[in-house]
Amino acid sequence: MQCGTPVCGLASAFIPAQHNRNDNDESGVRIKRDAVYRREQDPPVARRDEEGGSQVAAAARAEIDARELADKTRIERVLQDEAARKAERDRRYANRKARQG
């Protein structure tokens, strides 16, 4: 039995096999059960993750701040370059007008 989405009959060649599920398929339940079993078998990893979570969050925040700072400096540099380019253009225009008359 197909899953019921309109895509199942249209492009079944391009859809992974797990998209077409049987009603009796319990693979999702089995996967969750295996994940819970693995977590129960290795609790030190869970503790290590909880302790390292604040360090990971701090590192992520530092990376975000660094990217924002880089974006701000890049924007400032672009604006300064644009202002310098326009000032040079205005100077050339003024010189040309002065020569003409």
C-alpha cells in the first residue's frame, strides 16, 4: 500500500523506497527503540554532552558574532569605496566643467 501522497503514483522512480510504506511497517518504531537502547547503554556520553552544551553554545555564539562583525566591516568598506568612487567622479566632472568654460 502506498503512503497516500499525490507524489507516490507520479514519480515513484525518483522517490526513495522508504517513501512507499506498508501499514504494517514498524521500522520507525524500531529505529526509535534502538536509539533509546543506545542512549541507555552509554550514559557518560549523555552527561558529557550536557556539560559540553554550554561550551558548544558559547562557541556557536562566538562564531555568529564573528560573522556579524565581518559582515558589518565588509558593508562599511563597500560604502567607503563607493563614496570614494563617487567623490573621484565628481572631481573629474568639476575639472571637465572648469576646462570647458
